[in-house]
Amino acid sequence: MAYQTRAADPERDRPAILELWEGALQGKVSREDKLRVHYLECPWGHPMVELLEHDGSPVGVVAVQPRDMEREGCRISAGLLMDFAVAPSHRSVGPALKLQRAALSRGAGQFDLIYGLPNHSARSLSERAGMQAIGTMTRFVRVVRHGHYLEHHMPRGLANVLGSLVDGVMGTVRRLRSAFGASKVTTWSDEPTSEFDDLWRASRSGSCVLAARDSRRLRWRFPAGLARRVRYLMVRDRKRGNLEGWFACESVEGSLRVVDYWTLDAARGTGRRLIEALAAAAASLGCVSISIELLAPEVIVQSWLIAGFVARDSRRVLGRWRDGLPPGAADGGLLLTSADEDE
């Protein structure tokens, strides 16, 4: 019997989906929690799931998860291609390609944009299925405690001495900025607050295509109680006390990893003072560095580079836009962070 594909339901086909995920997907949450949160509790509806069958038995699965976005206030229906898994005995190009093409074909009538970040081994398959490069997700890093970094280039004792000197100078610069009213006030929160929604409404998304940076999305994307622990650094104006930005962060092996963020002027580039507040908070926690993965227009990327971040590794983002979109919808650039990716 030839391979066949069919639309699947995440509730009705739950056993088959979980079995196909076994050993094929890696992540920080269990398969059961992943199905519950990312499929059954997705705020924009259940993902579109496609099953591959052979002799009536499920041997492959892939999904397109709704990720609503917008551009200049106009809704863009986006979908994240994710959780591609094929049983080991059926991992050849033909079946895998048939499965991805079926999912993209169904999704073409439902989504303005389908995007994904396949690993190296799956990238060529996704390109053959009809996706193409639409950008690069780059990891940017800034060192905030220099002794550990310098150990890679000189003896440990000398690295600690020089690192302490550099850290001291940086701390002095921060204190001088504070004395002249240039610093910000920062606090940590375990949950997004209603102020996040106020900030999103007060800001402008510009010409970028991006997801709403509101509390609803964050509560779903980083739910309390799962393996990942995300905290929110809230940055306020020292005099007025109003929220000017937030950074969703997690600690990973001594580094503070920014998984999402938003500021009042984020679409035009995050202000240096806000990033310096982030750096000071990371240093006070004892973190060695800060990192963020970002795909964004050049003006946004430059604001992070100016603040001392350096580009490290990168990954290609693949996607496919639907024909007939409003003029410019596919040309304004995407803004993606780790939060726009799968768990």
C-alpha cells in the first residue's frame, strides 16, 4: 500500500501523535504537557496536524501551529511548522517529503505565512517541500562579567584580576549614568502584568510583521509550572515610574538568556539605557553574559550591536507567504525571538 496523508485531530489522534513523538522530539517539557499546552490550549486554535500512514498505521506527523501576527495594525495569520517526526523504519526522503508537502498544501489556504526553523538535517527537505529562506535567526551575546571570558585567553589568575578591573570600570560608568538621571529602575516579576498590555497598546509595531507582545501570549508561551522558568525584568523610568520595557529571561549555565522582550520604541530599535539596565541586572545576578536570539530589521539589530552585543551563531528561517497579500506585507521584515519558536 502506498503512503497516504490525512488531517488529524490532536484529541482524537492523541495516542498516535504521542507515540510518534517518542524518541523523535527533544525539549524541556514532557510530550503530554507539550500536547496539552501547545496544541489543546493554543489561544488561536488547535494546530493543523497532518498524519502520514502506511498500511493504515501512523508513521509520521507534522503540525502547523497558529501564531497570529500583525503589521501596522493589520492581522497576519501566521503558522509555525513544527514537531515533524517520522518513524525510524520510514525515514526516507519520499515519505517525509510527501508529509511536509501535504501540510504546506493544507496550510496555504489557512495561513498568510507559514514559517519554521528546521534543524540542519531537515532544512533541505523543507526547501524541497516548497519553503524558502526568509531570514536568519542570530544569537547575539554580551559579556557582563569579564573574568570568566578572559580565562579562555590567559592564565586564570591574570584573567580574574583584569576581569575585576573591567567590571569595576563598567560599574562606575553605570553609577555615573545613574547620578545624572540616565539610569532606569528595574524589578523582577514571575508573571506578566497588565502593564505589559498597556505598553503594547502605547507602542507602535512599525512595518515589521510580529506577534503581539501582550500578557496573553506570554502566559501561554511560558506557563508557570512547566520545566522552563521564565522571569520578567521590568524597566521603568526613574522619575515617572512608568513601564518602558520588559525582558523575559531564563538562566542557562551562568548566562541570562532573553527569550522575548518589548520596549516602547522596540520597532525602531531598543534604547541603549534600557539594554544597560538589562546588563546591570544580569551582573547583579552573577551572570557571566547575556544572550538573545533575534531575527529583525537592521535598525533593530543595530540597537543591540551598539549596546555591545556581538553576533555568534545563526540559523536560517524558512517560510512561505500566501499569494495575494496586501502590498508590502511580505516586505516589511519579520521580528522573531525565541518565543516565536517551538518549545
